[in-house]
Amino acid sequence: MMTSTDSGSEGALVDGNLDLPLEEKGSQTGSMVKSNEEKDGVDNPLSPQITDVEKQLEEDVESEDGTPMKSFRIERPVYTQRSFQTVYKESPNEYVPYSQRFKKKFKKCRCSGQCCGSCVTATLPIIKWLPKYSVTKQLVGDTISGITVCAMNIPQGMAYALLASVPAVYGLYLSFFAPIVYAFTGSAKEIAVGTFAIISMMVSSAIERAVPEDPSDSGFSASDVTNGTNTTGIPGTSDREEELVVAAVSLAFLVGLIQLLMGILRLGWVTIYLSDPFIRGYTTGAAIHVFTSQLDDLLGIDIPSYSGAFKLIYEYRDIILNLKYANYVTVLLSISCITVLIIIKMLESRFSKQLRGYPLGAELIVVILGALTSYLIGLEDYGVDIIGDIPTGLPAPKPPTTTYMASLLTDALAIAIVIFAISVSMASLFGQKNNYKVDANQELVAYGCTNTITSFFSCYPSSCSMSRSLVQENSGGTSQIAGLVNSALMLVVLLFLAPLFEPLPKAVLASVIVVALKGMFRQFSDLPKLWKYDIIDFNVWWVTCLGVFLFDVDIGLLIGVSFSIFVVVWRTQEPYCCLLGRIPGTDIYKDITYVPSAKEIPGIKIFRMMSSLYYANVDHFKKSLHKLTKVNPRKILQARAERELQKEMEEKKRRKEMKKQGIDESTNQEPEQSQASSSNTTASRKNSVKLRTPVALVVSDDWMHDHTYTETAEETDDDNKEADQLSNHTRRTNSQSETETFGNHYNRDAYDSDDDEDDDHIGQKIEEGELGGIHTIILDCGTFNFVDSSGVSGLIQIFNAYRKVGVKILMAQAKRRVRDTISKSGFYSQVNLKGQSCLFVTIHDAVLYAVQESDLNEVLVDVTDGRTRTHIHTVVEEQEQGASADVSGIQSDKIELDTAL
């Protein structure tokens, strides 16, 4: 058990009785801990008794873990924040302001040889890990992994290039150049960089919008395109297809520059706004677009391309209308390829242990069989679309053109962020699995260098491939040497083997893409799980997916990010608020709504808001405080003003009536009339004095209802003119009262919108009990991570408003950052407090202080015939639950408050 203590101005400790000084207890310091086991047999009448509930709890704990539960007795002073800091000094390094952080960063920048060397090593991680590379232990695994990834890269590279609206050979170019650059700059060891379905889809959407249907509208000549070392054009392509290539290359350059700039500015943290539900919902919606874009190749039909909102609806409409024109040979070929791919994937999954992570190369098998079948049978003669001419060799380096860069800038920003988010997510998974750290900022630099450099070799934006990265890691890849092996084999394909894929039907590549989307479509299974345990993430998932489905990948990205940020703001804009109560016999305070055992302390309300206090939730903080404590200073002051005004109007009417009757109040009053007038004047003055008496000490509603000493004034009928005058005057008085109470920043609409009580019944409720016996409100600031200027202004308004109605506000458990903000804002001077006198280390300290400082033998002053009557009302709250009873008796000369830790 713990008995909390209290220190007044003399620093006395309190055990049960708050007036028991330290010297009477023999304590030497302000902190003492005694075990009950050491005090067996000692009769201490001041120690609180253990209730039956506590005994049962101890028995239950002992029966669960088999060990006895120890209880402790702690005695210490009641600490305000100022007294605590006086005894226990805080380290000045607990919180470092941002200005000092920036200065410290700049001081570290020195143009020395060591600094430059560290910069080069950080930019090119290969310099650090290559000397430590073990040829005997790692080379074999990296070689096998590189060969395996290349087997997947050939079909996927060509398929995803067609998905990006560029010829298939450009996917092979990207699969060759991208792994080389990333091997020098990347920090992740198992990442396979190259083509990716989602990014290819975003590239296609961007360049299709940027390049007009009529090539002459762009002002660009197709003859400006240089494709390779031995060709000057792209055989079998139209002018628009060549312009699409130019736009894709320009897009890669922009994406690379954006990522480089983000890396230099250390903006790797931006992905924190892209949650897992957002990414999974976005990739699922994009997968639907990818699947839809392949249906025309799977069915052998031609449909026009669309862009913008509702493009999928138009595409499915055209597909349904053109189903009658489907090529049956293409349909049979597609079904055959999909079936073979699924069977081989199932075999890989079933015999994964025997294969030890090595794939069977289903995509490469299907591509080889498809190309061989097309070459032997001549599928082109049956109306089956094939890839066509594939040039050999490598493209000559050439800087990207600026023709379409202006129109591609916004798309480049979106693609850069999506590439980074997907790639860092995969890299982080591998880093956690294999116990190494991934630098997000360095990954930005790596992808920026990769996309910038590869754009000079006719490549479109590259990204991490999820499927190939998993294969590279499972097949034994331990470093980026596997990527270099992949590039070496891809070079052989580009120089010698590329023409062998010319008869390959596009339906085969479309089948490869569709089967590869299986993992993304499985993400729909996230919805039932999210529905069960997080409805907010559930909404983020489906809103993002639906936004991508309806409004295309670019607008869908904006919708998803905006909704995700809105959800974060919404969660803090109207956070959960509650009142806290004390667990009997302890210093533990819990939400009284969810913990029925927690009991409120008479006259004290402990308020908590589960969020930081800033401009978006200041009004919610005030409204919730008024609602839960049932004390609204504005309404109390308004009711007082209305009552005073009502008395003044009644007095004015009385004088008016007397004047009509010809009675001179000063000299010509008859004895009876003079006596009656004196009596009325005395009663009126009595009521007026009572109304003007500060309501600082008021008893509970029920007690005041039973002890009414207010004389009822004579009721008279008001004429319309006087009623209008009363109404107008009341509104002016209320407006002045609100301005005085809440300052210039007060927003009356914000308060009125959430009032639970009707204004018509304010007067009646205020007369029954203005404060309900409340003398102190404690704000639990432990949930405040920060408080901005609007939050400080809101606290100032609350302090001043409640002070006007006689309620004291205390704050507890405020973090140092919050205390610094409050102190620097001049808060204490604006609420007429000395230093941190309203701040306490814990809630329990604030409660004990409030109990000690408040006079709970409440006094109601009633002026009757010049005499003062005082009614003493002692507030006693009985807390009973079953066999347990915790009685907090507050008397005029003694207060007992037992607590336990």
C-alpha cells in the first residue's frame, strides 16, 4: 500500500491526515519506501485498511503466477513542478530546440579530406562493402541468383515495356543499365532493380496524356530519335510511338532529378505519410488498371486508349462491345499460357523445400515455347499480334529532350514518390530479415542516380521489382553482384539473342503480366482483417483503391494521400476526452467510463484529452471540458447577468407604478406605503446583494435545491416594449460578458454549436447549482506532445474564464517541451499566476494540493434583513462496490485521503 503525502509551505509529509507534520513521523527525508513485510506486527493506525476487493485481487494474482504480491508504502511531499525542479535538477539537454539542431549540423560540415571521403563512401556504398566481399562464400550464390533473375527479367522486361506504351526492347535496355548503376549507389543487398508493372502503368498513363494523337501537333520530328549503334530508327514503329519513347525518356530524367534533390535535402521521411494500407490499396487499384490494359492483347481486339477519370469504365464498355471481334487463336493461346504459368507456379509452391528457393522459370519457359510455336506455325498469319523487329546492340548515349518535360512534371513527382515508397518498403523488409540497416536518404540518391543516368540510354523510369527481389533473395543472392551478373547476361541477349524473340506473340507477354498480378489481387484479403481491428485503415485502403480505380493512377494517388493525411488530422481534431477517477486505495487514475471502480473525488474534476493541443482541436478541447465537467463559464455569467437585469427591470417597473399612483418616494409617502416600500426596497436590495455575491463556494445541486432562501419577487406582466428592451439589453450584456471572459479570440458559434443544455433553461439550472460543488479542475497534460500558440491561447481563455466563476484550474504531468512553450508565451502573467504554481508532477500531487487548498466546509452567504446566515454543508461521498467501500470524508478540520501504489 502507498500513502501519498503532502507538503505545504513548510514541506510537511502527510500520512492519512494532511495536517500531520514530518517531525511527528520521524522521517528524515522527503522520500521513504517501506515494505509491508518489514512492518509485520507493527500496529499503525494511520495506515489505510485493505479492502476485501484488494485482498481478493492479491489472492488472484498469487494464484496466477504462484508468487506473493508485495505491497509498498511510499511517503513523499506533494510536488509542484517548480518544487520538483528545485530538488531534482533537469538536464538542459532533454530537449534541444530546432535552431540549435541546425547549428550543430552546420558545425559538422567541414571541407576536410576525411569529410569528403565520408561523403564519397556514403554516396557510393560499393566502396565500403566490396573490399569485404567473400568470393569463396558469396560468389556462387550471387551467380546463381543473377542467372535466375535474368531468366525472369527477359520476359518481364519486354512485357512491362509494352505495358509502358514503348517497344519491348526498351524494357531490355532498362533491365541491363539499371542494375549496374544501383549496384554502385544502392544500400540494399537483395533488391532487383528494373521494370515494374505499377510504375510501367503510371508511365503509360503519363506519356499517353502528354503526347498528342497527331504527331505533328508536338512540333517534334521523329527523325531526331537515335535508337542504337547500328540503327537510326525503330523499325516497324509509327511516329507517335517514337514520340512516346521520347516522352518516357524525359520522364525518367525528371524522376531522377526529383529523387536526387529529395536525397540531397534528406527528405527520406516523406514516406511516413504513405501508410501500408495506403500502399496496398494503391497497388491493388493500379493492378486493376494493369489487368484491364492487357485484355485487348489477351483477346486479340483493338480498343481505343483513354486517360483521366472513369477511363476503366469506358475501356470495359469498349471491350464488351468488341468481344464479337475477338481472335479465337489469340484467346486459345492466352488461355494455354495462363494455364501453364499457373501449373508451374503451383509446382514451385508445393515443392519449395526441394527447390530450396530456386524458381522453375515459368515465365521464360512460356516465352520460349510461345516464340517457338509462333515461329513454327506462323501465328502471325492467323491474325495474332507479335512483337516484331527487335534491334540488336545498345542505344547510343544521348541527353533527354525537353519537349514534354513541362507537361510531365507533376507525373514525375508522383512516380518518384511511389518508386521510393515501394522500394524502401522492400529494402526495409530485407534489412530486418538479414540484420542490416537501410538508409532511406541514400536510397533516394541511388534511385535518383539510376533514373538520371539510364535516361541518357533511352530508358524509362526504373523501380524495385517485388517478385524478382524475392527470387533474388531466396535463390542465394547476398549482394548487388547478383545484379551485375544479371546485367552481363542481359548484355548477351541484347547483342545476340534479341532477334529470337521477334515472333513472340504479345498475348504470351500479356499472360505473363496477368499471372504476375496474382499477388496484388490477393491484397483484397486485407479488407476483412482491417475491418475487424482498425476501421480507419480499412477506409484508407478502400478509398485509395476506389480512387485509383475511378480516377486513374495519378489522381488516385492524390486522393489516397489526401485522405490519409485527413484521417490523421481528423483523429487529432476530435480526440477522445474523458474524466478520470481514482482507484480506491491507490494513486492510480483511470477513465471513469471504462473503469467503474475509479471514483471521482468530491469537488474535483480531472479532465484528459488523448491528443496534443493545437489549433485544430482547441475548440473541441473547450467544448468537451464544458460538457464533461458540466460547468460552462459563459452560461454561468450569462445567467448571472440575466438575473441582475431582471431585478433591475422589476425595480424600474415598481418605481414607474408608484409614480403613476402619485406617490413621492422621498417625502410624501404615507406610513403604510413607506413601510411597504421600505420592505420591498430591503427585499430587492437583499436579492441584489445576494446575486452580486461571488459564487466561489457553492454546494451541490441537491443541497441547494432543498435549502432555498431566495424570496420570490412579485410577478408582473411586461408589455412588449419593455420585453424588447430586456432582450436587447441581455444580448449586449452577454456579448460584453463573453468578450471579458474569453478574450478577442473567443468564437461564440463554436461554443454554442456543442452546448447540451438549451438556453431557455439556463436560468433554472444555474439557480439550482452553478458549479455543482466543483472547486478545482485538473487538466492531465501527459498526453500533450506539443502545444502550439492557439493551444496556449485556449488555455489562457480557460484559466481566466473559470477563475471568474470561482473554479481553480491545475495542470499535471506536462512534458518539458509543453512547459517551455507555455513559459515562453507569457502564459503565467496572463492568468495572474506566479511561475509554475499551477503545474504538478503527477495527477495525484495536484489532487492532494487541491484537497488541501480548498475549504470543503462550504459556506453559502445569505443576506436577510442586514444579518448574515451561514450554512455549513460537509460533502461526503460514499464509494461502495460490493463488499468494498472507500469513504472519503472531508471535514472542516480534518481530511483523510488514503492512497496506495
